[in-house]
Amino acid sequence: MTNTTTTPNSLDGLAFEKALAELEQIVSRLERGDVPLEESIAIFERGEQLKKHCDALLKKAEARIDKITITASGEATVEPLDIEN
């Protein structure tokens, strides 16, 4: 099996989709249970880094989403999306 894991410091600029795909590979490998202990620990740590990276990218994307509403007069207004409600 080819190791497609990038170095731990390479998260800068790593796209969400690529980070998620790598995280899914790690989960799959760990679930199979055929990875030696030391490697399991290393890829688990990489998975934690990827999870944090994905969370940060999602929060950044959420901050950029705007809610478009139409006023009574028919004008469109843009305001930050309130994701809490």
C-alpha cells in the first residue's frame, strides 16, 4: 500500500477535500486493525491534526456565508448568516 500521507507541517494550504480524504484513509486503516502500534499512533496523531484543520476550514467558510433576504419593498439585503438559530 502506498503511503499518501503528507508531512505534519504541510497542512497550510491543504484543501478541505484533500484533508478529509486523507482523514478517511486514516480512519479506514485504523478500523482494519492491521497497522503496527507505532504507525497507528503516528497516523492517529496525523488524523487529529487533519480533524482540527478541517474544523478550522469549516468555521472559516461559515464566517463567509451571508444570508440574502428580500425586504417588504422587494429589495435584496445581505447580512451575516446567524447559524445559531
